[in-house]
Amino acid sequence: MDLKNKIILITGAGSGLGKALAVAAGQAGAKVICAGRRKERIQQTADEVIKAGGVGTAVQMDVTDPKSVEKGVKEAEKTGSIEILINNAGIITGLKAVQELPIEEWDKIMATNVRGPYLLIRAILPGMIQRGVGRIVNISAPIKHLPKASAYCASKCALDSLTKAVGYELKGVDVIINAVEPPFLDTEMHKGGKRPEEVVGQILELAALESGSQSGRIVKIT
Ligand SMILES: NC(=O)c1ccc[n+]([C@@H]2O[C@H](COP(=O)([O-])OP(=O)(O)OC[C@H]3O[C@@H](n4cnc5c(N)ncnc54)[C@H](OP(=O)(O)O)[C@@H]3O)[C@@H](O)[C@H]2O)c1
């Protein structure tokens, strides 16, 4: 599947991996909806998408908030029906043993990393099913059992489970959902590792899978 003129919504597009994915999709000629909370950051990404040769639009959205997601998706759909969704927005907080982890911090991580993708899928999937085609990529992580990162690990395991379960639900429909485990990346979240630009090609391949490709996979990115 070619990304040219495809309408793709990327959450967390104002920085790091999300921004690199948006610009690379722009280079491939896609129409990219850049979602995130910081208006100036998503607008900057949208401008770079346009410079790269695509169509870029910034849509402010807090992925943890159902009303904000609903409003943001409605605004995004002014560009057209969303054909590809990349659930990239995610957070991690400082390393803490589980007994020292404040409840509010646990809730915030789960709300961003799991509830967010669920809310986006819930808002966008019905249209994909109705049109009989769609691609969803969830950005997971290879970290699943790291001490002092219990909430982040639990959230990414939950995201993998969500991906697999929805993959089964979509059996027989040309809506393909997969998750990826990128390596350590040098972003606002983590210092050191690969540049996000080095891995975006492998991730966008999953956003552009041909009909009949396998769904519900957790794919390691190298
Ligand atoms: N960096 C790594 O080593 C690494 C490795 C594997 C996987 N990952 C995963 O890759 C994804 C991207 O992370 P990154 O490394 O690129 O970090 P990042 O630069 O911090 O990007 C995260 C993005 O998520 C957005 N975001 C956070 N909370 C949000 C909310 N409630 N609503 C909407 N957007 C929200 C942030 O923008 P706003 O604050 O403006 O909303 C930010 O642009 C995450 O899911 C992360 O878990 C990262």
C-alpha cells in the first residue's frame, strides 16, 4: 500500500518518534494529522510535513480525555476519512519502586499509554470497518519487566494485549492492527539511543501493509 495521499493521524506528533514519523509520512506524500497537546509543537511538525512534500494539519488533542479525542477526530476528519492511525503518544516518569509510585502517577501513565490508544481506536475504527479498510499501528516498547518502571511496563503489556485482542476482533476485515517495539530512541522521553529517523521506515511499512497481511503482531524494530 502506497502512503501517497493517505490520511494518517499520528498522536504525540509534536516531538520525538511521532514527529519523525509525521515528517517521513509527509515525504511519502501522505496527508498527516499531527495530534498532541502542545499547539506550537504540533504546528511546527505540520509545517515540516508540508516542507517535506505532504499535507500537514495540526489538531490539538489530549488522548486521555474522551471529549478531547472526539473533538480532535472530528476536526481531523475535515481532511477526510482517517485511513491510518498511529497511536504513538506515550509517557514515562522517573524510576520508582512500586510502593513509592503515587497512585496519580500510575493512573496518568495508564491513561496516556493504554486509555489513549483505546479512545482513538474507539473513535476511528467504526469508520474503517464501514469503509472496509484501515491500518492501525500502536507504539509499544521492548521494556516489559524493568524494575522501577512497573506502570510503564504494565501499560505497554496492556497495549500489546489490546492490539492482539482487537486483531482477533477484526478477523476477516481488511483493518490491520499491529504494535511495534522500537529500540531506545534519543527523544524528550529518553536520552541516548538511535535517532527516531533511523526507525521510522520500518514502522511506516506496518502502516502501509497490503491487504491480507497478518494482524495482531508485536513487531520488534531494530
Ligand atoms: N524513547 C524511547 O527510547 C522509546 C523506546 C520505545 C518506545 N517508545 C515509545 O515511543 C512513543 C513516543 O515517545 P518518544 O520517545 O518520541 O517521546 P516524546 O518525545 O516524549 O513524545 C511523546 C509525545 O506524546 C505526547 N503526549 C504525551 N501525553 C499526551 C496526551 N495526554 N495527549 C496527547 N499527546 C500526548 C507528547 O506531546 P504533548 O506533551 O505536547 O502532548 C509528546 O509529543 C511512546 O509511546 C514511547 O513509549 C519510546
